[in-house]
Amino acid sequence: MNKKLNRESIPEIGLLGMNHKTAPVELREKFSLNDEKITQYMNRLHGEGLAESVCVSTCNRVEIYFASNDMEKALDSILRALEEISDLPRKDFESILYKKYSKDVIIHVLTVTSSLDSLVVGEDEILGQMKDAYRKSSKEKRTGQVLNRLFHYSFKTAKKVRTETEIARNPLSVAYIATELAKKVFEDISERKVLLIGAGEMGELILKYLTKYNIKEIYLANRSFHNAERIAGGINREAHIIALTDIPAAAISADIIISSISTPDFIISQEQGREIVKGKNGQPLFMIDIAIPRSIDPATGRLDNIFLYNVDDLQTIADENLKNRLREVELAKELIEADVDEFYKWYEGLFVVPVIVNIQQKFEEIRVNELIKYRRKRLKHLTEEDFNIIEDLTNQIMTKTLHNPIMYLRNLDAGNEKEKKSMKDNVRIVEDLFGKGAIR
Amino acid sequence: MFYLIFWATVILFLSASVFSVLSLKTDEDRYFPAVKYIFFAALPIELCLGFARVYYSPGSGFESIVSSIWGFFYMLALSLTLLLFYLFFSKWKNQWKSFIVIILPFITMILIVSAPFIESPRKVMLNAENMVVMNHFVTAHIFFTVAGELFFFLSFVGSILYIAMEIQLRKKTSMKLMYKLPNLESVEKFNSWSITRSLYLLSIGIILGLTMTMMAYNTVFLGTAKEAHIFFSWAVIFGIFILRRLKKIVSHKINIINLGMFIIIMSLFIFTNIFITKGFHGFK
């Protein structure tokens, strides 16, 4: 028999894991695994009841997705491995673990990959982490028919969620927001000159984001030349290091100013702002003031062609963006739900289709054998034409007789583990009644 | 049949307008493809509308469009549609999503406003001498002046987008709408591009008009409201063009001027075309 159509060879899917919602970091870190440990443990588990597996270990979650023909044995093996990894008895961590089976695993993996289960909803890191975990398992031949398809499906869903909803569109990091805002003022950032005042960490981070766009020129103004040189080295770019007194002149030629320097007086006053606007000949100026106390006069932001943001402005945008993301969650869930149903139909089919084929083959075998037998003996006198009619007739009787059992099998629904068990029992009964081996 | 095509065109543009506004308000990925499909379906139907008008106006042919008050509205709507079609394939393709939110409802509005004038007998009356001249120049004159005014409309659209984006940037709250609007610099480039073309096209249209009146009436100015309106439009467009070139005032102010002046010119345009019937330009 074709291996693909062997019902017994189709493993069930399960998940055992913990994440930032169920376990504090002090516990999660005890289960954290590097690539080498993952390979070591997972390979061992494959000899202990796991047919397929993918282990995801990130700072926010440790999850083992698996497929097995013996669920109880598989779970016990995983728990024993977790005891070894954490050096904790099972009773100390069992309460923080979630165990999921069948459809719940599908819902979970699609939700996680689509970043709906992340600490920061909509972040894009988790998709890469899931892809990495799957790639490693696949490379080490720990995945098969079920998990291969499940993970590819989850990547497709995650892509759909990202493109069809705005869940990932509105940035949440202050440095990233600053860069995005600059892109809303200027058509091409690579043509821009940036002036960084001060050596604050956040300013440096914004500059790093901007340098990804290969900006034209960078000016660094700081009290200490040494720190300015360090920043230039950090971004791996050539930069003009200038004195604080040269800021007004440099500001006129700059398109983006990031200030993180703390000074008793404003480093750019409103009057200086006016001079800068005049000198810029109608060109806009984008300024980020992340210094506390503020280093650019807030009144400067009211001048035409100047767009000034302080740290609170950026945080307000980040908060609002988070609200927008959360509003998109419901839509994302609808997309996930549709994909879960689609995948589950395929997964269910893995159990049911071999049984249907089995029954059909058995009935066909009986029909053909009986026809041959009758053709040789009692129906010898029939013409070829008459015999063809009988053949059609038997075919029709068989199709109609099998219609109900086959439809019954196709419509079996298993929403949860209990239903799944009952579905499998029903499949077995139908197979025992009608399938190969039942009628001899 | 003509009415069927007319209302089909209106419904298509209306649906495209609704979807374009929805694409700005909600997730564009859901509505924008619908806007594109409807718009590209509406274009050939709008062209058919012109042919239907010519076909169902026996004897008058193309003149029924050029000289009638409904035809004038139709030409405006069609030219704007063709311009939008061109923009889709031009270097401004990325800004197209934003343009349609204003342009599609505007086309719809022109078509709806034109409805009461479908059966209107009012048309530009031309005497024998005019007809000779008309055959030579009028089509080109109408084409260039209308195109000039439409490019001015595009700069108006750009100004709205500039002001909208500037408000968003200064509001400092959500970035949701910012992702649906083009960046300030690209809008400014578009505005300069459209005002320059507006000035050149309108200048050519006016020169052709002046030549026509000179040939037909031996004078360059007959004192009609439409002539006054077109000279005023040209002066405004020239002023904005110079302001943009000199870069002496900030973009925010230029865009406010552009917005305000377009509204004034548009109001005068409607007034001179619908309510003033005197002069050879008027729809009598």
C-alpha cells in the first residue's frame, strides 16, 4: 500500500511550551536553549516517541512543536528533557507550561508567527525566529509531512496578516519613529545632511537608523571630540566633527538635526531658528530634540518649514501607534481563523482520505471479482453489450451504497481533542465495517 | 441609450470615489485595487459617452460636444480622467493613491453637475466668420486652455495634500494617516511640475485665442467675462509660478495661496460659464 495513504503513519500534532505570559523571566531563562543544545535534545527525543519536531527558543518563549503517533510517550519524553534542561522537578514547572493538541496547535503557531502573541504586537522579529527554528529542524531532518506544511502555512499567514492589516505598519520604537517621520518630510533621505548634537545614546541610535539610508553627509557636534570620534566609528561612516560654536552655521546646511545635549540655555533659540529658515531658502528642516532639559527652543517648532519633535512627542506617537496596532488585532484574528480552518481541513483529510480510498478499493475488488466469476459461469450466455450494462449497474449500486459512509467520513468534524478522539474512533468503526481486512 | 451610458459612468466614478476615500480612511490594501479596477473600467465608458452624444445628436456631430454647455463639462471630466490615467503611468505613480481621493470625487461632481444641462439648448453661437476661424484654431485653443486650467487644478490637489501632511506632522499624534499621504518634498515637486505646465499650456491657449479674436474681430480683447477670467487665471498662475521659482516665501504659504486662488478662480469659472450668456464665448 502507498505509504502516504497509510492512516497509521499520520502523526498527531502537539505543542508544549511557555512564554512571557505564563512564566516569569527567572523561570524562562532556565529553559533557554542554544542551537547546540536544541540539536542534542531534539535528536534524542526523536528516539523517544517524537516523529517530527520544531523547537523555538527565544527570550520570550520556549516551545516544542511536535508530531507523534504516541502522544503520551512523546509528552513524557519532552517533560523528562525539560527536567534535565532546567534541573527542576516536573512539579515545579508543569503549571507554567501550556499543552495544546490538534487544531489548538494550528491556531497557536499561526498566531505566534503572525506576531499576535508577542510582547510587542506586530513586531517582525518573531517571524524570523520561527523561520530560523523551522529551518534548523528541517535541515536536521526532524520535520516531516505535517510540520513542514504547518510551518510553511504559518509563514504564509504571517505575510498575509502583515500586508492585509496595519498591524506592523505603525512603528513603536522612538528611534525608528524619528526616522519614519524624516521620511515623511523628505523624498529621499540619502540626499540629506544630518547634524547630530551631543553624544546621547538615543541620538546615536537615531543616527544609526538614518545611516541605513546611506545619508549624504554627517556632522557631529559635541563637547568632547573623543566621544564624537567614537560615534563616527560606531556608525562606520565618515563624519565632519565640529565644535559647538559652529552649530548655527552647520544647521543652515543640515536637513535633519538630532540634539541630545544638555545645556543650561537652548542650543538653538527661536531667533537662531528664524535665521536658519532664512538661510535654507525654502527647504524644510527636521529636528529631533531628545535632550532633557530640552536643547532646542520649542517655539522654533512653530516656525514655517521647521518640524520639531521632542521625546514626549515621539512617545505620544509610539503610544498612538500601539493603539492602532491593537485595533488591527481583530482583523488579523479573522485572517488567521480562515487559514486555520483551511489547514485543518487538509490535516483531517490525512486521516480520512486513506480510509475512504481503502473502502472504495475493497468494494471495487469485490465487485470486479464477483463479475469475473459470474461472467465465466452463470452469465456466459450474455453478449458483450449486455455484460457492459451489468457492469455499469454494479458500479452504480456500489457508488450509491458507499455514498453515505463516505460523506459521513468527509463531514466528520473534530474541533478539540475530545472530538478528535471520537472522530478517530468513528473512522476506525467505518473502516472496520467496510474497509480492507473487514470483509474477507 | 445615452442616459444609460451617462448614469453608468456616474455610478462608476461615484463608486471609485467612495472606495478611494475608504482606502484613505481604512486599510488601503482592501479598497485600492477596487478603485483601480473601477477607474480603468470607467475610462472607456466615459469615452463611449462622448461617442453616444455625437451619435444621438444627428447633424451636429462633434460640434455638439465642443459648443454645448453639457459638452463643456464632459470635456472637463474626460480630460481630468485622461490626466489621471497619465499620472498612473508617470513618475508620480507613487502619489496616485493620494491624488485619486480628491480627483475622483471632483470628476464625479462635474458629471453630476452636468446632468441638468444634458438637454439644454444653450450653446456657443458662432457666426459665419467665426466658423472659418473655429475650424482652424478653436479645438487647439480649447484643448490648451482646458489643459492649462486642469494642471492648475492638479497643483490645487497637491496643495491640499501638502497642507494635510503638514497638519499631520505638526499634530504629532498618530502616524496612521501619514502612511496614506505622500511626503512633503515630493508633493512640492509635483506642485512645481503642475504649475509650470499649467502656465505653459494656458499661455499657448491664450495666444491661440488672441490670434482667433484678432482674425475674426480685428481686436485682441472683446471685453467678455470669459476673456477676463482667463487673463485673471493666467496672472494668478504666473504669480504662483514666480513665487515658487524665487523661493522667497515658504512652501506652506505658497500652498495656502494656491488653494485660495484656485477656489476663487473655480468659482469665477463656474459663474462665467453658466450665468453669463453675453459675448461670443457665452453659452446662449
